[in-house]
Amino acid sequence: MTEQSPTPEATGQVSDAVRGNWVDRLAPAATRPYLRLSRADRPIGTWLLLLPCWWGLLLAMLHTDSARWHDLWIFVGCGLGALLMRGAGCTWNDITDRHIDGSVARTASRPIPSGQVSVTGAVAWMAAQALVAFAILLTFNTAAIVLGILALAPVAVYPFAKRFTWWPQVFLGIAFNWGALLAWTAHTGQLEAPALVLYLAGIAWTLFYDTIYAHQDKEDDALIGVKSTARLFGAATPKWLTRFLVAAVSLMALAIVMAVPKAMLLALVIALGGPWAFGWHMVWQMRMLRMDDMDRLLMLFRSNRNAGLLPVLFFAVALAA
């Protein structure tokens, strides 16, 4: 009789991770549960946390029409910080959601509900990641350090939002786009209006992509009483996604117009190509959307890495113009 291969979940892999990811293939066995807890096997969340940082930094550089060597460290530091704080945030999310995750098919294989990591071990791992991220934050200016500390509040609240509001995606947006404020301030030394408008654009974008993501869990969420915009909007989801798309593109364009000096006309025009391309990518996502096709929903959610990279590309070209 032919012996069947074990399922991915039986070997400790998380059900919605990319098959053949580096954690499952290359990481030492003892570290895999902790790396899975940090979603290192699913890098899209790190990208979605990082990209607003890069938007904020590049737009601030356009605003001041200056680039310093320290900006290169801000660029790299934001990448390291996003990796660490996304890991710490996901660990915190899994600690608070451990009972809910065990009741949802897509999340039951996560390290805590599946028994791979204890709650005590998860708390220690979360603290270690946060402390290293804090050490990186200390290399920025004082205003940016203060903003980095304040960012802990929305991160702490977000896992509980789906218990008391139909709009938990707003809380995710507040937390995930904070880097736009921090990176702008790390370059300029002060928080200014264009950064706030860019931050609002990021929140609208988060409402767009995380509503798509939440449709994967809407049936399980309904059974256990967890709220989300996917459940709230239902069949009206495309109409709401259109609103978020328009808000994200319009607010990003407004932030650019506010930030780029009028004398830098060529840079302004090139930078405005960012929200234009960004918006067309979201239009493509809506055309591809099938709300009951779980594989397509996950594919579209992950495609937002490319959507968010488009403004980065245009801002960088504008800076060189």
C-alpha cells in the first residue's frame, strides 16, 4: 500500500503560507514556529507596512529637494523596522486571537492554536523583536522617535477592533500606514500637512486591500461573531472598494501637490504618475475580483505589494529629475 505524504499542516506549515517558502525550506527546524508566528513565511504584510514608509521618505525628500546619506539609513532602517514590527505585531495578534484562530479553518494551523509555540514563548519572542526595532528607532531624530513610540497604541488596539466595530480595517490602516508619518519626520525633523494627507491615502488603501482579504474569512467570522468590512459590505463590496480607490488616489495626489515645490514642475508631473499608476492597479484588482474565489482573493491581496511599489518608483524618478 502506498504511504500518503503528510499534509503541509501536519509538518507545521501554515495553511495560507506560500508553498516552498524560505522558512519551510531553509530555516533551522527549531526557529520555524517562531518565524511562522512573525509571518516570515508570508512577506506581503511586511511590504504593506514598509511601502508607506518609503512613500513618506521619498515625498519628504522631494519636499525639501535634498538627499543626504542619512536618508539611505532611513530607507534601510524602515525596512528592518517593518520586518521586526510586523513580526512583533503579528505575534501580539496571534496571542490575543489564539482562541478565535483555533475556530477558523484558515488560521487553525498557526503556531499558537496548533501548539507549536506556547503563549509564554510568544510573549518573549514579541518582546525581543520589539526591542531590536526600538534600537533602530533610536538612530532617528527625536520627533521620529516620539512618533515611533506612539505607534504602539494602534498596534496594541487593532487585534481587539473586530470584537467591537464593523470597521477593524480602519484600525489596521491607522497602524500599518504610521510609517508615512515617521519616515517623513525622520527626514524633515517635523510632522507636516502633506505627510498627514499621505497617511490618509494609505488608510484608504488599507481599507481597499484588507476588505478583499477579509472576504476569505467571512463565513467563519459570521459563525464566531467576528466583525469586518467584508461582512458589513457584503454584495455592495465593489461599490465600497471604488470609494476607497478614489479616496486613496485623490489623497495621494493632493499630498504630492502639497509637498512638491511649484518650481519643480517636472518632478511634480512625474510624481503624480505614482497615484495614476497606483489607481490603475487597483482598477485591475476590481476587474479580477471574485468574492467567493478564495485563491483569487489571496492573489489579489498579495498583488498590493506591486500596487504600493508603483508610487515608490515614480517618486524615486521624480527625485532624480
